[in-house]
Amino acid sequence: MRIGILTGGGDCPGLNAVIRAVVRKATASGDEVVGFRDGWRGLLEDDAVPLDLAAVRGLLPRGGTVLGTSRTNPYALEGGPERVLGCLAAHGIDALVPVGGEDTLGVAAKLADSGAGVRVVGVPKTIDNDLDGTDYTFGFDTAVGVAMEAIDRLHTTGDSHHRTLVVEVMGRHAGWIALHAGMAGGANVVLVPERPFDVDAVVAHCLHRFESGYSPIVVVSEGARPADGELVTSTGQTDAFGHVRLGGIGAALAAVLEERTGRESRAVVLGHVQRGGTPSAFDRVLATRFGLAAVDAVQAGLSGVMVALRGTDVVPVPIAEATARLKLVPLERYAEAEVFFG
Amino acid sequence: MRIGILTGGGDCPGLNAVIRAVVRKATASGDEVVGFRDGWRGLLEDDAVPLDLAAVRGLLPRGGTVLGTSRTNPYALEGGPERVLGCLAAHGIDALVPVGGEDTLGVAAKLADSGAGVRVVGVPKTIDNDLDGTDYTFGFDTAVGVAMEAIDRLHTTGDSHHRTLVVEVMGRHAGWIALHAGMAGGANVVLVPERPFDVDAVVAHCLHRFESGYSPIVVVSEGARPADGELVTSTGQTDAFGHVRLGGIGAALAAVLEERTGRESRAVVLGHVQRGGTPSAFDRVLATRFGLAAVDAVQAGLSGVMVALRGTDVVPVPIAEATARLKLVPLERYAEAEVFFG
Amino acid sequence: MRIGILTGGGDCPGLNAVIRAVVRKATASGDEVVGFRDGWRGLLEDDAVPLDLAAVRGLLPRGGTVLGTSRTNPYALEGGPERVLGCLAAHGIDALVPVGGEDTLGVAAKLADSGAGVRVVGVPKTIDNDLDGTDYTFGFDTAVGVAMEAIDRLHTTGDSHHRTLVVEVMGRHAGWIALHAGMAGGANVVLVPERPFDVDAVVAHCLHRFESGYSPIVVVSEGARPADGELVTSTGQTDAFGHVRLGGIGAALAAVLEERTGRESRAVVLGHVQRGGTPSAFDRVLATRFGLAAVDAVQAGLSGVMVALRGTDVVPVPIAEATARLKLVPLERYAEAEVFFG
Amino acid sequence: MRIGILTGGGDCPGLNAVIRAVVRKATASGDEVVGFRDGWRGLLEDDAVPLDLAAVRGLLPRGGTVLGTSRTNPYALEGGPERVLGCLAAHGIDALVPVGGEDTLGVAAKLADSGAGVRVVGVPKTIDNDLDGTDYTFGFDTAVGVAMEAIDRLHTTGDSHHRTLVVEVMGRHAGWIALHAGMAGGANVVLVPERPFDVDAVVAHCLHRFESGYSPIVVVSEGARPADGELVTSTGQTDAFGHVRLGGIGAALAAVLEERTGRESRAVVLGHVQRGGTPSAFDRVLATRFGLAAVDAVQAGLSGVMVALRGTDVVPVPIAEATARLKLVPLERYAEAEVFFG
């Protein structure tokens, strides 16, 4: 059997661990693996590389993806799906393992339904942890760890200068990274996209923290927004349609908090550091298990499924079920973080 | 309400995070918390300390337990249970939250059944991850991370010297740390207590690894043993009843592998470094949620239960159910690691 | 003898280690230590705290400064120096150990010259490593380490997305952090304030790197500037007097590189994470030795000096000599980094 | 010009950084580099590999040495030096850069004196930091950092269990790692080979520490020994000629301290973890500068020298001078650590 593999969408620690596991498991069974470069682009433009044991040596601890990635969507291109199927046929691919998020898995589901005879088994990937159908995705734990270490470091500089520090983390639609990094880092406020925030309450928490003799850390998802839609200082330098777009919610919020609390405030935007670099142990194990389970599913003749973590088990679930809706932070999880506000 | 808390058994990253969460949550509800020092010893000898917000400030990232710990078992002492109940009554304790492993939770279950009217809600703790009834316990992820970082470091020194490195990790009865650290660290062999090992097979994996131009890393649980009960070199310097007892399975196995493979071998025993120090993000979040859920359970009037992780939820389960048997590494999980042997 | 201590200017990993060492060494000699809060403000407003062994327990690994810090300068205030001397007299201070940068040490030098009879022994502190008179200052190694770890992480995400990543690090006037972090992180271009840069050359290095199949990392000091004074995209969105001021040199340079190379570019601004958190081993040892040497100097009756690292020795040098001019990156050190450009 | 390079003796973080820097610098000047495998063995057995830019890509952060290493000494073999010179001639080598410790540099000095016309420029390497003639060697800072992180972790587990922890670190003849890791980790006792220790004093320090409510950490070099030559428990299980040889000084000392203090004691032997893995920023910069300076020296026509760090400069010094005697921990440096004993 010949198995194709590609990685699409934003990169994520653990992608290389998936690739390695797929190749190790397939090779041990006598199957061959072909990698396609830069996501679906590799299948559209026939950019392929054979993946043997030597090709995946040393990949486990490496961040990113040796296959490269892109946001190319074949269904958005005239004749795209046909070129993909043609390329798969040309390489004699029996089964395809696309590793990616909502978009990549959406294409995977359509391909599986296309009747083309290629089995498709997806591996879910989202650093934001917002894919439904799986308890966790790899990369998330690493991102939370990087953010937590940064917050650990920021506590002492904040306290020394009696300053508010606003830490902006990834999360456009779901606040999982902010929630977990904030809980793990001992944040005094956590703001997530799921809960438009009340600036007055944030100010009150910050002032309460200063009164205790320590300085507040506010962790904010990049997609969090104020409930009334505005973040304005008295000089108008900052608003939701100006500074926020330029500098992000972190910078805007820091400016407003500085004015409202009367204490210096600074923003730190963690950015791409959260998604690069070596995966945590949790993510290496999860990504490896996902890779192994994908080969298991392929070898069992499944298609139209993705592998998913349920409790401690990795199981196949229908792709459609998993991508039907975003997995958001529920109220009760946010309430856990609120216990530590102020 | 007055809530007592104690930590028993071996220490574990995350214990302080549990204590902090219990105090924060209880205080927010108007309840009071009293800590007892060094596990059940604190209740036997009335060694108590009030825990308010100031007492738990800064505890989240700190390893170990500020309450201290011991292996004292009141049921093993004449009049022990009576003294414990007397001490609880003297402090006006309505509910007790013992944080510990099999032994501590066993005492907790008996206390809950004693009809003394004190609610008992346990928090499971085992760095070895071998408590049934919960998907994971805090401390385990940190230990795996520490071991993985050591293995990451050892790969390059092994390769440079063309040496076998045997890494002994914690795990007397269950091989979870070896399994996860080995998978995460790219070990070439993983040996666990659940599967007595065949020395010939280990030798073959090591030789195969050397043939590929790299040097083998063997990860072994401290409780792993050879299937035929002996590890003997030709000079008799090493055997299961001599060197193993003195120097541990790691040293014994390294000696045998050196003789059998004809290549230098060295053992590294990670020891207490695995259980000390700041918890990982995963463990800080899990420990915090366990602490919050324990107070929830207490406030809901539950007793005889412990909090447990099931998927992404923290739920109360009967203590007895959770401690009925050890959670061992199942065959199918070990088979995942075997894909990467050699 | 009674020794006063204060920490001024920006915070830095290692300040607490200095405080601890001063207290431990002085206490062992039977001397007493008094801390003044928030730099010179504590002496102006008589905000003091006795520092005994218990007060410094656990301080070694902690970032920031438990004494707090500020940029208050008594010589900029009417009657400031008199109030400082009055406060020192009121507390019976025989010797003062100000820990700080150019400003703090400048005040220290004036106080030493004031004829007031208080010995003054400074401890140099600058995370930017730009104080002359000492080979290194504590905090610098930690900052370089934090920046290097971020760069290590960014390599894989850059390569996966075929993107240029611009990493902005601290350094307004001197490029030491950029130089060392860039060399340690394998940066493809390093830009420092001492050498106004040629955008064409940066573009050429980036394109050369892409041609080799990898993606460029550009490390830039916050104070680096283009030789011709402008960074402008064709749409005018970015220029040296607009975007640079708002978003910093990193964001401006990324925008220009994206347009000029035709490849996606992203900026990462490391910010306060570089100056917070636990010090590296190098910085803990250096800060500890500085603290010990300051007490040695005080006990030897010296004044008007600061402690300095020369090779492997810590020696007293005149404060004036050390602060006469900024220590900049010399041409030959920058040339070392250039070997690895492109 | 053709430059040969080899790495000998124990491996060390930074060796790959030296190799990369030599190749990058030489290639930029139009020179060629040939690597010899496993130290002098590669020259004895003509095991060579051309090193171009592609060969050294990605090497900077990698621990160990891609060239491999051995302790082979050509001057200990009949006809060894002749074979080495013959191999150098066969490969047209104009200059050789041996990277290693006392033994490797000793061979280098003899080769330089042999009149064979090959320039020899050594690069000093010793993880123990015990080579005279250079302020520091690469690898040392990394080893100290690894040991310090372990000690940081051990403090909390020691305190939780009220146990003495003995941490054995590298250092057969010189105690630099113990001294720096102990100072950086806040050890309560540091024992080095240069100062045979008094067990009674160690016991007293431990008891004093317990009295303060905390648990002692004792850091001991593997080569440290008691002043009276014996470490014996009352049962005779441990002595300087039995247990010490088997289990090392750490285990022996822990056994004696347990008996003498009446408190549980445990030993942790850090072992090879200290010498493997990615180098610290300090070591990456130092190793890179050493590699660059070695090529500078070769290109300047020097021979019989090694590169050395003096203050912040990297300069050539006669090999003989540098290897004439071991660099030991001087009394005044040890006295710094003693301030924090107990």
C-alpha cells in the first residue's frame, strides 16, 4: 500500500512527530509513504518526496513540519479537485493522511466523499485547541507551556516596577490558550473571545491586586473584545478601530488600563514563539499516537474519519462530526479561572 | 464551614497548587481552611496551621508541599483513628481534603465510613500515574517532561561516544513514566514492570541501532525486571540479587549490555529530580482544577469520594472504586512504543 | 556597621541574588543591613525595611527585586540630596550599596563625593551590558538566553511557512543582546544601533537564505535604525516616523522586507519577557559575587567605587571610570556575526 | 588552503558549534575543510569526511559532535605519529584544528613541534573548566546550568520530606561545576576535590539547616574525598573502598549523613545529562568565537597555539602554557561559597 501525507494550515509543534510515526508504522508493515509539500499545493503541483526511515530520523523533537505548509484550498481553484485526484493516481496513492485544521479537514472530507477510491484519514491539528470531536490537539500543550513560562517571568518584573502587564496570547475565536496559560501562570484576569469583557471589571481587578502589594498580570486572547466595543483613552489615541487593529488588543488594553488605574501598564505580545519549537512531552506522545492511529485506520480500510483523543484513547471519528462546530471555552471552565481574579 | 487539608505520601509537583486552589475557592465562599502538617501525622499530633489567602500567595509554581508530607498511617497505630477524629473535632473541622496516593486515600475511605460525621473528599496524587479511576494525576506530566529533557540531552552524548545509554526512571509497579518519556524522547527500547523483558531482544535492538549509525537509548522503569530473573555478566559482578539491589536495574542492565553488545554502556538514574520542582502547565491546571472540584464536592455535601479527571471533566468518583486496583500499562499502549524499538 | 542597600532603574534578573549575598555576607560578619524601597525614593521618603537572614531566604532564584525599583533621581529634586543624607543619618547607615545603572551609579558617585561620611560602593546593573568598566553585568546572560530560546523556536515556524521572521530584542543604544542572541540563535542577519543598516543588504541576505531552502531570521535591537533614516513601503503605511514609533523597528522592518522580498514576513517583539524571571546560572553566580565583593569593599573602607568583573575576578573600580562612556559593540565583534549572515 | 578538524576526549556541548564556525569562516575565505572521525582515530585509520556548508547546517544548537570522538592517542601507538602525518599529507592538509582537552592538545603540541610543516591550532575543550590558559571553556556553562536546574527542583522535594539531598556532579580533579552549580542553586554545602572535607562539619551544616526549618542540599564533585579518607556507617555498609567505588561519593556520603544526622538522606547522581544536549547561549557564543579565532590563527600562519578566552577577548596562546597545569578552584573562590553554608 502507498500512503500519502501532507500538512496544511498554520504550523504547530508535533507535525513532524506525526509524519515520523506514520512513516515508522507504515514501513514496519511493508507500506510506503509519500509526502506532498506545502499542504494541498503539493498535490496540485505534484511536489512530492518519498519518505523512508532515513527521511524521518531525528524528526520527533523538531518543531514545524519538514513537509512545509500552506493555506491552499483545491476546492477554491478551477479544476483543483481533479488535479489532486490525478496526482494521487499518478503516485499510486491508496490512502491519504492530511494533517490540518478545519480547512484541511474540510477538503479531506470532500475528497473522501468524492468516490475516487482513495481512503482519507485525517489528523486534527489546531494550536488553539478549538476543533470539536477531540479532547485535545497536539501543539496546544506546547503553546500553553511557552505562554506560562513567559507569564512566570513577567510576574517578577511587574512586581518590581509596580506595573500592570497585559499578555496577549493566540486565540482568535476560542480562548483555550488564554484560559490554560492564565490558570497555570497565576494570572489575575483572563479575557477570552467567548466572553466580551467589561473594562470596569478589569480595572477593578487590577486595582485590587495593587492593593494587595503585588502587580496584576492580565492574559488576553488576541480575539477578545470589550463588551461595549470600544477601548478609548481620553486622548483618543486608542480605540477599537485604530490602535487595536495596528497594535492588537494587548496594546490597546494596556493603554486604557494605564489611564484608568493610574499605574504604568505594558503589553507583551507572545506571537509566533507560541507555535514554534520543540513540542512538549504531552504533544510528542499525542502526535505520535495520532500518527500511529491514522495508519491503523488506513490499514483497517476506514475513510472519511479523523483520529481523535477521547479520554486516554485515540479513536477514529467521522471528520464531519469533528468539524461541525468550533469548540469554545464553556462557562464553567471560565468560572474556574474567575476564582483567581483580582 | 471549616475545611481541613493534608498532603501524604511521596511529594509531587502540583501539591501546592491544590492547596492554593482549595484555599482560594473556600475563602471566596466564606469558608475557612486549616492545614495539617506532614500528612496524617499532623492530625495525630495536632500540628495545624490556618491557611488564609496570604499563606498561599506564590504557591502555584512551587514544587513540593508547604504542608510537608509523611507516610504515617493512623490505622497502623494503636488508637490512631480516635486521635485523628479527636483532632478534627478539636479544630471544628466539617470536611477533610486528604491529598495523596493509595495509602492516604485508603485512610480517607475508612474515615469517611467511620460515621464520625466529617465529610472526606480525596484528591488523588501519584507521580507514577498508577491510580485507577482518573485519566491522569498531576505530577506525572512534569516527571515525564523532566525525563524527556534528560533523554533529549543524552542522545547527542551517546551518539558522540558510540555508547549505549540506559536511563532509569521512576515506576516501581507501573511503567507509565518510562512509556511516555520513552515515546517522547525517541527511546530505542522501553522496559516496564508490566512486561518482564528478554535481555536477548534488548541486545538485538541495541545492535540494530548501532548498525544504523546511531547509539541506542534504553529507558527502563526502576521496577522492570528480566523475564528469567537474572542479569549476570561473565565475571559475575552483576546479578539480580547483588548489583541490582545496590545500584538498581539501570546499572545492572548497562553492565550486561556492555558485555553483550561489545560497546561501552552507561547508566543514568534520574532519581528525585523527576518529582521536584515547578509543575508543568498541564499539572498546574489539573492540580488547580482538582482543588476547586474538591471544594465543590465538599460544599455539595459529598463524602467518601475523590475528584478524578475523565476526558476533559473533573468529576467526583467513589474512593473505593479508584483505589481497588493499580492502573497498569495495557498491552496496546506498550505496542505503540514497540513500533519505535531498534 | 549598618549597611543600606537599594535597587534603581529597570529591573534585571539577579537583583535579588545581590541583595541576598549582601545580607548573608554582612550578617556573617555581624553587620546589619537595611533595605530602602524603590531605589532613591526609599531614601527620599524614608521607606526602609530591615533585612535579616529570614528576609532573604529563597531570593536567589527569584527574578526582579523584592526592594522594588524606580527611576527617581534625588539630584533632580529640590533638597533631594539633603533628604537622602538625612535619611541615611536617621538610620545610622555607615555604608550604602546602590545597585543600578548609569543614573543610579551617577547619584552614587555624587553621594560618595559629598563629604557626608557615608561610604558608597555601587553594584553595576544593566541588562543591555552597556556599562563600561566591567566585562559583564548580571541579567545580560539571562536576557540573551531567553532571546536565544525564542529564536530556536522561531526557526521551525519560519521554515514551515517560508516566512521571514524579524525578532526585536532589547538594546536602545548598544546591540549586545542582539549580537549574542543572534550568534547563539543562528540568525541570518543581526542589526545593532552601533551600525546603521542598509536595507538592500538585509533584503539580499534574506533572499540568499530563501534560495538555500530555509527561511531567514533577522534579529534587530530596538534601537537599530536604517542608514538612510527611512523604512517605507510603497503604500507609505510604514515609515521611520510613523509605524516605527508606534510599532517599533521590528514591525516596520518586517513590513518592508515582506514587500521587498515578496515573501511573507512577521515581527516578534520579545519585550519584557527578556528582563523578568529566574536568572541563569551565570547571572546568579555573578550577582552573588558582586554582592559579596560589595560588602568586602565596604568592610575594607572603600568608597566611590563599584564592583566589576575583570576576566574571572571581581574587583573594585572607580565609579566615574565605569560610567564615563557607554560600552558599545566594537567592529570586530560585529564582524564575527557577519560571517554567518545570509 | 585545506584545514583538517577533529574532536577528541569526552563530548561537550559546543563541539558542533566549533565545527560549524570553522567551516563557515574557512568557506567564506575560499578554504576547504576536512573532518576526521572519532578524534585521532580518524587520522590513524584515514576516516575522513569533507565538510561543506550543507554539512554543518543546523549544527549550532546540537549537542555532542557529528565527527564523533575517542580517547585514541597516536603517540601511544607504534608508528602512530607517522600514520597521522601520512594521512594529513594524503589529504593535502595545510593546517589542523584539534578540538579537545589535555590529551588531545598534548598530541597537538607534539605534532606542531614535529617539523612536519602542518600548522596546528588547538581549540580547548573541557567540561570541567580545568584547563589553564583560558578563562572559560565551552560546555562548562551548560553543565552548570543543567546541574543548577536539577538543584532548583530538588529543594522542594527535600523540604517536603525533611530529607538531606546529596547531589553528585562532574569534576574528578577540579570542583568548578560543583562550585558554580552550588552557588547558583543555593546549596548548603559544596564539596570539591581541591579541599578534602571534614564529615563532622558537613553534618553540622546539615543539622543547622534543618533547625532553620528547611532541608539541606549538599553538592559534591565526583572527585571530592573526606579528609581522613573514610566514609563509614556503623554497619560498615559504606566505606571509601567499597560503596564509594561502587556507588560513588554521593551515595556514600548520603548513607553517612543519614546515620549521622538521623534524617533521611538521598543521593542524586546527575551523570551524563550534564554533558549532553543543546549548549547554553554562553557556550554557543564562546564555541563559535573559538572556531572563528582558530581559522584566524591558521590564516595568520600561527602554529603550536590554542585559542583562549581572556576577559572578553579570544586570543591565541601557546598550547604548552595552557596545558602545563590543571586550573583548580582557588581558596578565595571556595570561600565565597562557604558564606552560604549551613
